[in-house]
Amino acid sequence: MYDYKKLENFCKNVFMSIGCSEEDASLAAEVLISADLRGVDSHGVARLIGYVRLWEKDRINPKPNIKVIHETPSTAVVDADKALGLVAAPKVMDIAMEKAEKAGTCWISVKNSNHFGIAGYHAMKALSKDMIGMAMTNASPLVSPTFSKERLLGTNPIAVAIPSGNEAPFVADFATTTVANGKLEILQRKNENAPEGWVQDRDGKPTTNASAVKEGGALLPLGGDRVHGSHKGYCLGSVVDIFSAVLSGAGYGPWAPPFVSFLPLPEKPVGEGLGHFFGVMRIDAFRPADEFKQHMDNWISRFKSAEPIEGEERVLIPGEPETEMEIERKEKGIPLLPPVIKDLKTLADKFGIKI
Amino acid sequence: MYDYKKLENFCKNVFMSIGCSEEDASLAAEVLISADLRGVDSHGVARLIGYVRLWEKDRINPKPNIKVIHETPSTAVVDADKALGLVAAPKVMDIAMEKAEKAGTCWISVKNSNHFGIAGYHAMKALSKDMIGMAMTNASPLVSPTFSKERLLGTNPIAVAIPSGNEAPFVADFATTTVANGKLEILQRKNENAPEGWVQDRDGKPTTNASAVKEGGALLPLGGDRVHGSHKGYCLGSVVDIFSAVLSGAGYGPWAPPFVSFLPLPEKPVGEGLGHFFGVMRIDAFRPADEFKQHMDNWISRFKSAEPIEGEERVLIPGEPETEMEIERKEKGIPLLPPVIKDLKTLADKFGIKI
């Protein structure tokens, strides 16, 4: 088990080593570790070496000039100038919250960015100001639309954070696929099969091979197949792609730049970098915040107390398992798998940082 | 086959018979028939008698005073005054589009309303103004959250309509469950089983009984079960419920008023009527509309031309089958099932209208 503060400090040093300012490096490290704390291990320190490799390929600018290039009272478009998404996203959320103070809401589409870690972190920034926060991003094309053999969409996550009173806040944060890629990687390591409905093979046929995506297959949109509503997951992933990348001018669909540095950037790009979309709504732009939060507490406690089906202990509220995990891991530390530890050692050696 | 204009006129006469103004009755009839035209038969004239029954129970006000009760530059809350949702929704979209002209976007939460027909109709209103339109609504509690035996959510649909250039627009419109209730009703009539993952029985156990919901069971959130991501469908349905009803002050979760008039209204209501949520974003609040629409055409044609899996003809764009259906049914007419025809005759007799 690794102490999260030490891990965070290590990440900060790595980000400073690639040229980030101390402020940006702290921010990026905090976002990254928040994934490990909340139990989304695939998006935390396990990805640190990936960001460094992108920097080595000159695909990340450690000293970006993140700026608003167009705006109305309730919208903006931001050019992230090839920043780490981990740095661009929270800065854009700050802009959105400031603009929402006046206009009631604010919606910002971002181009020329990179992978931004977990969407939930960014959405949750709005909570302390009694605002609803939303964050989404497009991503490397690994997902086939319903009936498609080709991979045209990313796992394109959506996060929505909603303030509550005494209860823990409502935080939805999910990929628009049946399953996140990280869960497949776990099965690969264990040499286990995937359940039906998670992936298809390179010929577009259903398969339980957990390595199918690596072998040219694809993740499936939420729903899995047409009978179970995969066209709805395809709709959701598409909306995230369009809001994040077509609205901003980033690379969309199959032209989204891949996260892994060994894959080439798309030929004939249709936009710049990866795209994100953020939304912020002031609660009191609709009704008094205290009144709303009382009703949210009522909503949450009603759902929590629903009678569970046989074999299950209780009905969970979105965000509840992650909040519990965060409390536990802050106390007991973060478990890391051997390949992740190896990667961190590689980085420590490379930059001469103590681990 | 029934001519859609004659059907629409019949619906208009029925709405006028319950006391709607000619203008409101025309609007309601147009919204209702748009469902039949687009192939969403469960939400069209098949529901006409249901609205009349709600009016008989004094749950619909045919002469509503639909008004904004709170607003900021980019938001509003509307009290629909027990209006037909079919009338309230398009009027609220008009308010949203007007406010978005100045603020860039507008987001309106509506309380004290009723069933609004198909979400897609309302979202699509924004298209002609080069705006993105969104519409969602909560609904009668027929859906069990993941791990819940109880029904706490409605099928809570989401519609997103996005303008394009030469291609038909992108129109996503889907219930946040594996399947809409209407599809189960079709299976019941045919005496066929439902696929696994659509419903659970009254004890919360998976079942293929297509009548399970009528027998105290529940529809399942998109994903079907935990392994296939039903917690994501549960998140989506919850967000729709909260945006539509907790933000506005309508009845949320299990307190949402049921559509069928024979079920009682919830005891100790937590809000007024049903809730909706609408959003409108001006394209040029982000980038020039022509530029955006060119890229949308490129997005659509790339997805359309994706190589299909074996046994399928092509990859569909959200909204494409509905657009094709509309063209066909405008020409050839709308097919109606015998029980629907019987209901329409009942209404014709009741109000002395020629069918």
C-alpha cells in the first residue's frame, strides 16, 4: 500500500521534470491521484508514464497558453494549446464557474487538449459553489457504433455532479461503453474471459476474448447489442464526441488522437487535439439552493432505503462507492500492481527522482 | 393505413372537445402525430385516450397559464399549470430559443406538467435556428435502479438534436432503459417472451415474461444488469429525473405522477406534477454555424460509410430510421392496431366527432 500524499508528490515531481510549472504540476498530480483514491485505478498513476511518452513525442506542451478564443455570456471555446488535459480541465472549470455566476450557467467546449484523467474530478469542482458540474471528453477510437466493424468512437465518458445537503453528493461518472477498457486489461492480466456483450472481434463478431480490442476488435457501446439498446450507447458516445470536438474544432470520431504514443496521429486531421465539454449550472438559477439540497437529500435517502434484490445488500447512489473508497484509501493507502510500480521506477530513474 | 392529416385533424378535434383553444389543440395534435410519423407508435394517437382520461380526473388543465416563475440570463423555471405536456413543451422550447439568442444557451426546468409525447419533437424545434436542442422528462415510476426490487424511476427519455448541412440532422431520442415499455406491449399482444435483460419480476429476479411490469415487476435501466453496465443507465435516468423534477419542483422518483389515470396520485407529494428539462445551445455561440455544419456532414458521412458487420446492411445515424419512416408514412399513411382504432371510435362517439 502506498501513501497517497507521497504518490501525489512523486507525480508532481515527474510533471515538473517534463517542464510544468510547480502550480500546474501540483494540479495535474492532484487530478491523477484522485482517480486512484476513488478506485478508478486505470486513470491514475498507472497512466503517468503514458503522459510522459506523449510529451516525448512533442504532443504535450508543458507551458501552455490556455485561452478563451470565443465566447457569449453563457458559452466559451477554449484552445488548450496542447496542455495536459489534467491541467486544462480544472482551469476551464474555473472559467465556467466564474461565467455561470453572471449568466446562470456556462458551457465550454475545448480543443487542442489531451487526456484529462477522470471526468468526475472536474464535474465535482462545481459542488462547493452550489452548482451542478458536468464534464465529458472524446477519446482514442476504440468503440464500434452499432452494426459497425470499424472503431469510430472513444469510450467518451460523462460525469455529472449534483450538490446535496447532509447526504454525500450525487456523482455519476461513466464511460458510454458497456465497460471501461481498464476492466478488460484486468481480465487480460488474469487470463480470464470477458462476459458476452463487452467486445467484438476484428470481424465484428461477438466474442469473450478479453484481448479482442488489442487484436483489432472493439469495445461495444453501452447496451452491448441492438436488442439490448447498444444504439442508445452509440447515441451517447456520439453526443459526447460532437459536443467535445465538433463544437470546439478538435479531432472527432476516428480522427481523435490516440492516447498511446506509439500509434501515429491521424492523417488529414479534421481538428486540433482532443476535445472536452464542460457545463456548470448554478442551483439558484432554478430554485433556492437550500430547498434543492433538502429535496436531493430526500431523493438520495429514498433510493438508498429501497428494498434490494436477493443477494445484494443495498441500492447504491451514484458516487457512493467512490466516496467510500476515497475515505478508505486516504487512510490505508493505494494498492499498486507490479507493472505500475515498474513504470514508476522507470520514471524515477529517468528523471532522478526519489520514489 | 390512415392519412396522417386526417388523424391529426381528429386529434385536434378531440383536444378542442376537452376545452383546449384551437391553437393549443393544433399544437398538441401535431406533436402527437409526429410520434406516429416517426414510427414511435407507443407515443402517438395510441395515447390520445390516455390524455382524455387524465382530463376526466381533473389532472389536465385545458386552459393553462404557462408562465416563467424564475429566471437568469441563461435559465428559467416554468410552471406549466397542469397543461398537456404536448402544449407546454413546444411553448417552453420557444422561450428557450428566444433567451438563447441573447445568452448563447438556455436551460429550462418545468414543473406541474404532464406527459409531453416524444422528446425528439421538442429537441428538433431548435434545428431550424441553427441551434442544438435537448429535451428530457421524468415519467411514471416503472424502472428499478440497479439492485433495487422497487420501481423508483421512469423510462426518462433524452433527446438531442444537432444541425447538419446537406445530411439529415443528427437526432438521438431514447428511453434510458434497455427498452421502451411500448416494445413490451407489442410482445404481450403477440404472446411472445422478452429477451433477457429487459425486465425483472416482482421479486427482482430476471425474467423473460413480457407482462412482468404489469405484474409488479420492473423495466431495467439501459445496460440490463450490473455486469453489462445497468448502473450507467440508472445514472442517466436519475440525472433526467433530477434535472426535470428536483430542479423545477415537480414530483420526482417514485413520487412522479403516473400517466395512467386509474392509478392514484402519490400520497404526500414532494412536488407538483411531472417535470421536464429543455436545453438550447446556439451553434455560433461556439463556432460559425456553417463551419460546424460542414464538419457535421463530414462526421455523418464518415459514420454512414463505415464497414458494417456481417448480416447488416449499413451503420445508421441517430434519427435516420425515423426520418425515413416519416417520409414513408406521410406518403403511405399510418398503420393503426385494432385496439387503437377502437379507442379512437370511443372518443369519436364520446365527443360526437366524425372519424
